[in-house]
Amino acid sequence: MILFLDFDGVLHPEPCYDDGQLFSCLSRLENVLRDFPAVQVVITSTWREKYSLPELRTFFSADIAVRIIGVTPAWQDITEIAATVGYQRHAEIEGWLRQSGKPWLPWLAIDDKSFLFRPFLKNLIKTNSLIGIDADAETRLRQSLSFTSK
């Protein structure tokens, strides 16, 4: 199972008014991931444009950082897929899956911007941008991971 992870609006509120709020929801996500050790993470956040993969891993606890296996390709690098899919973040995920050589892998995405995905996508766990991952989003993520892990 692959979890495609956004940062802003998921791991902290967006907008994030002070550095004290940055990654304020990270421990909630990491606790979920610890309960599902087979889940690997791919970063979809625009932070991937500013930070390298090793730098992105430094934001996470060591046991979770080793499970971060990549970042999605930039939107501009997948225009062929984007023309087919039409939704930027979803297209980036499809691009990563195709580049991985394993497009059949089960996956979920956790993101605050549903308009970047096809409508009614069951793979998407939507968070509230102003809060990030909260108890409700955590419950939905756990349910989805439990269902796909069977």
C-alpha cells in the first residue's frame, strides 16, 4: 500500500501563520502509520519542489522516514498523463505509479484539496485545510487502510 501525502492542510493548517504550527499534526499521522507498518509513503506536497527527498525525510521520525520511498513527478513532467486524467495531483500520482513499474499497487492519498483529484475518488482522504489531519480524518484513514490491508 502506498500513501500519497500532502503537507500543507494535512500535516499543519493552511495557511500556517507561524512556525509553531508547522507539522503540528505530524504525530497523528505517524501514529497511524506505525499501526500499518506495510504502508509506504510518497510525497505529493509542493514542498518536493523546494526540498530533496533526503531533506523531506528529516521532517519525520526516523522509523517513518525510512518508509518514504519517493516524490511524485512535477506536473510539467507528465503532461501526457495530465491530458488523460485532467486533475493535477491525481495525474502526478498516476505518473508516479506508472514510473514505478507497478501501476496496480493499491494506494490512498491524503490531501486537503479535492479539486486536484477526480470527483468521488474513493482513494482520497480529504482533510480540512484550516486544521490538517484531525480525529475525523484519522478515523477515515484508519478505516481505509484496514479495508485495503485485508
